[in-house]
Amino acid sequence: MSRDELNKLVMNYLILEGHKEGALNFQKESGLQCDDMIDSDIIDARVQVKKLILAGELDQAIKALNELNPEVS
């Protein structure tokens, strides 16, 4: 696995897990060009859905998820 592929993998993990600040810092430090991957609004929305699920608010999580990506349901 090349260094670039590994950096993209790490970046993808940070974004999917909602570590927005970590992703932005990693982008700067690694020099990875991935502006199309980092969408602050989407990351925030994913974090919100995750929080709702963990809090047991499944109806609200489903509603928020449908607003984020209607194709899921």
C-alpha cells in the first residue's frame, strides 16, 4: 500500500467517524488534496445522527438521516 493510499484511508476514517478537526489537521500535515472529501456540514450531520442513535432517539435519527440522504430509506 502506498503512502498516498494509506493517507486517503486515514482521511476517510476521520471523516466517517466525524472527526472534522482531525481530518482538517491531517489534511494540512499530510499534504493530501481532498477538499472534495471534507464537507463540514455533512460531517456535522453524521455526528448528529450518531449521537441520536447512541442516545436511543431512533425516530429522530431516522428523520435526520433521511434529511441527510433521502436515498437511504
